[in-house]
Amino acid sequence: IDLLEIGMELDTNFILENSIYNVDLNVSYKYIEDILLTLKVRFCFRIEPFNIVVDQNGNEIIPKDLLLNLINITIGTIRGILFIKMQNTPLCKYHLPIFSSLLIERMIDDKLN
């Protein structure tokens, strides 16, 4: 299907009192104007010491390489979830593609700036 579009949206947030850093990822499969599938997931990571991701004023300061690792874990896991959920459907042939490091880094740069 040449008109199949796979979209991905990323967001992050944190729960300061629990030292939890959340990575939210929304993946959608769209054909022309019809949304065929949407999967929204939140991955919660406990990070110790938490002051490497959030400063004393509550500002997010996560190192880019750590965020890149968390996003790669999230994308790999969501790829497996989609594989299982799409089995025995017409979408089973359209796996979540492998995204280039440059695309992921651009997403991170957009998030951090």
C-alpha cells in the first residue's frame, strides 16, 4: 500500500517525587484520510539519581544520550506490541519500520529545545 502513512509522536514528562521519567509514544497507521490504527503507550522509567534528569528547580535536564536510549527501548517494545496486535489482520505485513538515528535525534532535539 503506497498510501499507507505511519506516524509517530513523542512526549516526555516526569514525576519528581517518585523519580519516574515517562516516555509517551503515539503511533498511528493512516491510509489516505482514514486512521486504521492508533497505539498510545507510556513507558515509565525509574531513574536514580533523579537529579541527572531534573534539576533542583524542576527543569528537565536529561542527557541526550540517556533520552536516546530510553526512546530506543520504547520504540523497540512498541514494535513488538504492534507485531502481536496486528497478527491475523491486513496490517500484519506493515511492521513499524526501523527509524534512522538521525530522525530520532531530530525528535530529541525538538524535545530538548
